[in-house]
Amino acid sequence: MREPRSVDVMGVFLSENTNFTDGFIQVNRTQLLPSQEDERKAIALPVLMFAGGALGNIIAIVVLSISRQDRKSSAFYTLVCGLAVTDLLGTCLASPLTIANYLDEHILENGHLCAFQSFLLLFFGVAGLSIICAMSAERYMAICCPYTYRRWRVGRRFAQKFLFSIYVSNVLFCCLPMMGMARSELQTSLTWCFIEWRKQDPLPAAYTFLYGTASLSLILATVVFNVAVCGTLLLMRKKTVQRPSTRASVRERWVALSSAAETQMIVVLVLTSVVVLACSAPLVARVFANQIIHQDYHQADLTAIRIASVNPILDPWIYILLRRSLFKRILRSSRRVRISQNKRSSPPSSQTLFNPGPEPTIGSSHVLTQLLSNSNVITQLPAYIPYDPEAQQQARGDTLENVKTLKG
């Protein structure tokens, strides 16, 4: 999106192209437009953003669709694919209007196109937050409430129905401005349209606060779910380390939860949540600020909508870079680095009979078990006596004398 146009007032009044008609000043717009070279540079950014967002989301959808069948049937990856499709639709529908505005600055003066762009920004903003919140809730139920998760049969079909309900409810919610509850207006920078968020009328103000409250509630719910999931995993790990012998069930559950697939889901969820929340929070803050302060800080509004437009570009690369095969390679390389560091930090082994080295710890219980089994085998071996003929004859003679004595 372009910077707001700046006008030199004195230059306008002293210009020969200034006309006075019906008491208004009509300025020749060619003086206010940037040069063609600046236009090309300005339009390059939205074109690159459109190409990057569309290409990245298409690759992400392909990567998710060719994954294993057990992963595609899970509710989590169904929601991830839904978020990728949502980002792709938002990029393909909203970006052409932005590019067209660079080519023709009068295009957003059409009321229908302005209302349509405002609807797109409202819908895809709150839809992304809703899907991220659903992903966080799904992981929370799977880890913290496994009985309810199985009883509700949360799977692919359940996630598809939930995605459909998210789309329908958000479409109805974002169509309220078109139904008369609020109006869409061209913003001060003349490059994008949004709802009237500085009006003191009851209905527009109510819708602005309603939209901001809904977005803020989704952000807070996502943060709470993610903190609960991470806290539960850390607590289970702590209990397992403290009481490994008496809490076998907890240890087995931790092993199941700490598998590569579960760890990958948590990493994807946390990174995606951070990106979506960081890109959406500035616009939500500007919604409340504009409605409460009623002052026009168009540069802050423009910065907030620019940050929000980066979200569909960054999201797909999380799924692409953290796919299963690459994630396993990262885990293997990290284990190798950790093992090599442990080998370098450990002193050289100089164990003898009188210096057997450090005692085995609980972590190396398999070494202790092996040593004990070896000691049992050694104690059960027969003793070795060297062969001595004279000693054997003397022992036999002593035995015969003892026998004669007992008989006598």
C-alpha cells in the first residue's frame, strides 16, 4: 500500500493549473502524482507480496496433501490445511484490489468495491484468528482432556465441520456493515478501505467494539490454550524425572506425547500462533484506539494493515520448513551435536582395579544391570585348581588314614 499523498498548499495556490469552480479549488491531479519510475517501484512491492503469498500457500497445500494418510486424517492437520486455504483465498482476493489501486487511484472511490475490500479485510482477519484458536483448542483437548477428545471423536470430519461453522459465522458477522450496522469508508491514505472506526454514532461504534472484542477474545484464548499445553507437558516431564519408578503410567504417557509427531505439532502450533498474533494484534489495537480517541493517526493505521498483510506470506513457510522429514533431520542433527558435545566435555577414561571411575547413575541403569549380570555369571563359575600330583597323593593318604581310624 502506498504512502498518503502529500500536497504543497502554497504550490497549489500559486500554480497556473489551479481552477476555481463552484467555490471549491480543483487542482490538476497530475501535479500530485509521483513520477512513472516511482510508480513502478511502488507497485513492485504489492506484486511481490501477492506472488509470495500465493506461491507459498500453494506449496504448503501440496505438502500437506501428499503427507501420510494418518496425518491427513488428524484434526490438527485438517485445521492447518484450512488455514493455508484461507490465507490463499485472502491473498488472491484482496491483493488484486491493492494492485489495481496503484494503476488507477479512483478505483476505490466506487462504493461497492470499497465495501468489498473492507469485508475481505474484516473476514480474513477474524477467520485466521478463529482457526488458530481452534488449532490450540484441539491440542489442549488431545493432551489435557484425552477422554473428552476420544468421546467426541475429534478427527478429520469433526475438523471439517468446525471449519465450515467458522466460515459461516464469520461471513455473517462481517456482513453486518453491509446490512446497515456500519459503513465502509476510504481511509486517509486513499489506498485501502475499512469500517468507520472513528464515528460516535451508536451502531457503528457498537460494531467496532464488537469486532475488536471478538478479535481480542480469540487472541487471549489462543494464548491461554498454548500456555496450558506447554505447561502440562513440562509438568508431566518434571513428575517423570522426579519419580521414574513409581509413576510408570506417567512415564509411558510422556514417552507417547514426546514423540516426533506430537513435538512437531506443538512446534508448528506455537510458531504459527506467534506469527498470526503478532501480525493481527496491531490492527486490533488500532480498532480500539480509533474508536476511543477519535483522532486520525493514518500512518499508524497504515502500518497496522501492512503488518496484517504479511501474515498470509509467513504462515505457509512454517508448514513447508517444518514438514515431517525435515523435522526428523533437525532432531537427528541436534542429537548428534549433543552427543558430540558430551563426548568432548567428558574426561578420558582411566579406569583400573583400584580406580574404577564414577559410580553409575540412574540415567545409566542399563550399564549397572549389565555389570550385575556379569558378576552373577562370574560367581557361578567353578573354581580353578592347578594340578599337583604329590599334593593329590598326600590328600588320598590322609583320607585313608581317617577312614581306618573311624573303623577302628
